[in-house]
Amino acid sequence: MTPAGSAATERTIPVWDGKVRIRVQSKGSGPALLFLHGPWGLAWDPFLDELAKSFTVHAPEHPGTTPDTPDDIYQLDNLWDLVLCYDEALQALGISGATLVGHSFGGMLACELAAAYPARVGRLALIAPLGFWRDSDRVVNWMMLDPARLPGYVFRDPGSEAARRMFGTADDPDAATAARVRLAWSMGATGKFIWPIPDKGLKKRIHRVSAPTLLVWGKEDRLVPPVYADEFTRRIAGARVQTVDGAGHVPHLERPEVVGRMIRDFVAG
Amino acid sequence: MKISAFHLMPHRELPDDFEKRYESVWVTPPWHELADAERVGQYYNWTLDELMFAARAGFDGVCTNEHHQNAYGFMPSPNIMGAVLAKATNGTNVAIVQMGATLPTSNPPIRVAEEYAMLDCISGGRLVAGLPLGSAMDVNLCYGITPMEHRERYREAFALTLKAWQSRELFAWNGRYYQLANVNLWPRPIQQPHPPVWVPGSGSISTFDFAVDNDVCYCFLSYSGAKAAKTMMQGYWDVVAKKGRETNPYRAGFLQLVAVAETDAAAEAKYARHVEYFYHKCLHWPIQYLSPPGNQDYRSLVAAAKSNVRRAEDTKALRYRDFVEKGYVIAGSAATVRDRIKEEVVKGLRVGNLMVLLQIGSMPHELTLENMDRFAREVLPSLRGEWNDEGWVNSWWPERLRGGAAVPAAAPVGAGRA
């Protein structure tokens, strides 16, 4: 479709009887790959460019996180509604048997989709996914952190270029305000499905996942400790874990080439 | 005007280095390090005794409120306190002002409608029904309600409560958040069509609209004083005018911290450390607790992000004289207090339903009674006639208590009604 290096194309898919609009950015060539973003919103990043070299990448924005349609989130009451919305979106994109890649909240959602619609998912790659809870290794609630400390929980190096792209403030005051609003609203709209503890019953449904599954975890994830990989590998037959050195909760942004290669190899393998 | 005594029921003996050692007074303060149940039992009894003292001293109402996991105010059920006060004030004209039981933390929320109806029955129709949205700390952080659902749940529960009080027939409630197939409240309130409703808020634009649309008394429960509230309350009155309601001052309530002594200097000597304890320790929490993502609707979020220059002042850097000068606390001699309340609260904010907080932070029992006594004898009588010249009806006060001054209790406490 589009060559790597060019801008992603954008389309909006109406779902939920037209009440929810899902904006999808697409780029690349090759087999279809769906990327589901985490709690901090979607920005086309070097990792997606990396994937676009080998795949036709479709990256939807979760309901409500698109700045033009913030109130669409009020149309959905729970995770079941959200999973159905994505089934409709995948239908509209004509995606079946594709690779699903999800990060954090998006990883939990990708796993739910793979459990609800096994035939839609060819391969499943989960990057630091949410979905489980251990009292001994509590997931840090990023929505309750001091905003100044949040980058240090998400990134191993909060001073990195990737961290600045996600949390940095623009020089232009209007752009900075818009970025703050977008970040807060993205956390609120995704947080709606996981507050106050991100265990919403995946443990009851995950046995339905039949796709080959890869888990990717940053070795220094301070938000969702890497021990959570065990919750997935003991429930999904044949699931493998690969850890990423020098990375926190966003290994795909901290080491885009490394994680991109892991996913390419996993799909090829 | 109507003047009620408000109480938070605070921990009065937090350690001197509390705000340095602990991250928050709310949600996370460790009980076992900071409190003792026997001692806390004493606090509850002091609180009740102080409010009863206020009731006998001539205040028009006594107010309690709800907080959770909070060392500055731990009445998780204000209705338990309200029940004691309702019984003990029978035979007086004192209103039981519940500010109040929080709808989104009560499941199903008709529990609040039931308990308020009980209080109205026990008190002989003296209830003011505060129906607060509740803070993010209480509702989202302690009680686990999803921030984005907080306001929607409140609005649905509010409508359900009003209908449950008034419906002549059993009805089914098929709501988004609450489903009840047989709503048929026992008991119903004495006051008809329902007890007066007050909605506390903290300045959110959407709450102004809600309060005016529902024709309730909007109460700004501020700890920052009337001076700081002026712009915000003007915003409320603008909405009142825009929506075509009369600008009846009884449509507004305000909470003001007050400390009265023989002279201004005596007030400083008596109250300075308790005021500083309140602002330095009791209001100690991480700022992000106030608004987890999704708690504000998108419109309010955008408005707040644009006006981020209007950040709350760092009260830890202020001392007693700053708090008095800036109007956080109105303190001093009776004349000083009276003049400032008239100027800053009554006229400044156009408030008809005044609430005063007279037990402040670490203030001990005896000093609290002294503050209440001075206020009741030397300040309250000169405020009571405010607004009388304009002839407004306080439609947000129990109807049988709307006439003149509250009479001190004639019957011995506990003698019961009639």
C-alpha cells in the first residue's frame, strides 16, 4: 500500500450503530497487522514505521481518544462493548487471521479480542499487557501518579527522545495545552475499562486464545512488573516470552528496532 | 439569613511532622500509626457534643458531611451522626443539615433516600437533604467508582432519589447504572413534596448548570474563604440569571472558617496554631488526587488546562496572619468577624444559607465551645436579619422552621418530640 517513509493514511470507521467513530492510521505493505495502543494515546512512531517495512499496519485510536470525538467514549459502558466495537472495526477493515500487536491496555484488549474471536487473529504479540492482578506485585496506577513522575514510570530513561515525544511539552502554549488535554483524556477514556484494578475477567476467557502468542516485556518495567508474563504463558499454550534490555514499560518505543525484529521473526517463524 | 454550624470531625492530634512523614491525609494515611480507636471515640463524642452545644446556643442548623479514609474528616456515614442529632434536638427549631450522604458511593442510591426519610421522620420534618457528588478521593480512589462514570452515576442517582421520595405508586427504575424493579420507599419524608435539597460543589461549571436546572441550593464548600470565591460565585449567579431564575440569595450556601475571641490579638493567640494545623496538615494531599483522568468532563478539562495559571495557592507556605488577611479564615474580635462576614460572605457572594466551621483542625473541645459561644452570642444575632429587607423566601429551608429565630431547646435533651 503506502511505502515506508511516507505519511500514514487516515480513515474513520463508524461502529456501534454510527455512535462511535474509530480513526485508523494505516501505512506500509505486506500482510495486515493491527496495532492497539496503550493508555497514553496513539502517535505514529518509529516502531510503527519499523513494522510498516514488513506489514500493512493499521493503528486505530481507542474510542474517545481522538481529539475530534472525545464524547464517543460515553457510548460504551464496559469492556464487552469495546470488544464488540473492535469486532465491527476489523470487519470494516476486512481483517481476518491477521497479526494483532497490543501494548499495555491495548495488549489486554488484543488478548480479549483473540479470546472472543479466535478466527480473527492469526498471531498475537502482546507488549507489557495489562489484564491480571497480583497482590504481591501490584500494577502501579499511572492515573494517580504525580504527572511529573509519570515519564519515569513509563520509560526506563525519562529523559530520552521517545519519552519527550510522548510527554514533552511543546513550545507553543496552545499546542502544549492540547497535548495535556489529549494525554489526560486518553488515560480517562482507556481507564474507563480498567478502573480501579486492571483485572476484568481475562482469566476466565483467555483459555479461548488459540493463536500463537509472543509476549514482549521491558526488563525494567516499573509499571507492570515482568512477572506478569507468567500469567499469560501458563494459560496460553506455547506462548513465548522475550525480554528487552534497557527498556521499561514501552520497550517498543525505547528499542523500536529490537522489538520490531522480534515481531517480524515471530510472524515469520 | 440562616446560619448553621458545620463540623468535619477531624483528627485533632496528628504528629507535628505529619505532612513531612506522610504523603496524604486522605486515602492512604496509616490508621495504626496515626490513630487509636478509643481516642477516636472521644473525638466522635466531642463532635456530637459540640454540635449539640451549637444547637442549644441558637444556631439555625447543624451540619455533618461524608468522607472516607480521611484523617481531617472521618464521618464515613454522616447519617449516623445526623440520627443522634435529630433525636437529641427534638423540641427545638434546629435543622438537621446533612451535607451529606454521597449518592455515587451508596449502592443502591435509594439507601440515601431511605435514610434521609428516616431522619426527616425522626426530626419531625427538620431535614435539609444535601446531595453531594462526592470528591474524587472518596468516590474514585476509596470507593472504586470509575472516574468517567462518577458524574453520570450521580445524575442518575439524583433523579432516582427525587422520584423515590415523590412517587405515589411503586415504580421500576431501568437506568444505565441502577436497575430496581420495585421502588417503593419506606418511610417517606414528612416534608412535601420532598425535603429541601442542597447540592455542594467546588466550582465546576457543569455543577452550576445542574444546580440551577434542578432548582436546588448550590453550596460552595470552600476552605479558601469568601474572598477567593468571589469570581466563582459570580459565575454561579450568572448562570442563575441566564437561566431565568430569580436571584434569591437563599439559592446559595457557603462554608466559611470562623474564629472569634475578645480581640483580634486574642484570636491570634488562641487560634493561630489550630488554623495552621488545618491548612498544613488537614489539607495535605497530592494535587493529582483531586481529578483523576476522566473525572472532569471534556469541556471542564479543556477549561482547566487553559487556565492553569489559576493554580491553587500553596497553603503550606502561609501562616496564620496570611490566612486571616487573605480571608481563608475570618478571625478576630466579634466586631471584626461580624463586619467581615457581612462584607465578604453575605454581600460579596450573595449568600443566604451560611455555614460556619468553628471547630478547626486541632482545636480542643473547650476552645471550640468558647468559639461557638462567642459566635452565637456576639456575632450571630447581628447576622440573622440579613436579607430580611428584601423579602425573599428561603425555599431551601424546612418549611416549619422558616419563621424567625431558632428557639433554644426548652425540653431537656433526649426528651423526644411532642
